[in-house]
Amino acid sequence: MGFVTPDYGTIFWMLIIFGIVLFILKKFAWGPILKALKDREKSISDALNSAEIARKEVAGLKASNDQIIAEARREKDLILKEARDIKDKIVSEAKKQASAETLKSIEYAKQQINAEKSAAINDIKIQVTELSVMIAEKVIRKQLEKPKDQEKLVEDLLKDLKLK
């Protein structure tokens, strides 16, 4: 029964040994243990702060990325609009040039037609004149077969010349 009920001497030595162990632990173990716990707590706190900062940076980068994407889309739309404007301008200029060329060709054709028309009219006038002269010659020959008729015609022509 000695194990179940301790003796006063055993209690005394247990208290002294416990005090020595407590003193040694306090002197050599508690300081480093508490320091290690504080260091651990500080590293966890720093890690949490770093994680929070990293989360904010990621959120900022995501916002920046979204802004860059939106800016790229705006630039793409602007470039496409400029390309459409350039295409429309080129098509418009090509239409204007084609229209001008068409008008120029039409004007040239009109000039050619007028020139050919004038030449044809001149040819017709020359032919009419030649025919008129031939007809007049034949008519005058028939009318002036007699010398008396010839003299009368000459006198009439001379009178007409003097009057004018």
C-alpha cells in the first residue's frame, strides 16, 4: 500500500524535484518554446498578410487584365471601323473614277459621232453641189443652144453684177 498513499518524505522530494525541473524548464525551455511559438505566430500572420496582398494583387491584375481586354476590343473595333471606312472610300473612289472614265468615253464617242456626222454632211453637200452643177450645166446647155439666148443670159448676169 505504499504506492497508493505517499509518504511525507516522498512528497517533499517530489516537490523539490518538481521545483528544480520547473526552474530548469523555465530557464532553458520556456523561453525558446515561447519564442518559437511567437515566431510561428508571426510567420503565420505574415503568410496571411502576404496571401491577402497577393489576393488583392490578383484582383487588381484581373481588373487590369479586364481593362486591357476591353481596351484591346475597343482598338479592334476602331481598326475594323477604319478598315471599313478605307474600303468604302476606295470603292467610292473607284466608282467615281469608273464614272469619270465612262463619261469621258461617252464624250469621246459623241465627238467621234459629231465628226463623222460633219464629214458625212460635208460629203453630201459636195455631192449635192456637184449634182446641182451638173444639172445646171445640162439645163443651161439645153436653154442656151441658140446664140441669141446666150447673149441675153450674159447681159442679165452683167446687169446683176453691176447692181450689187
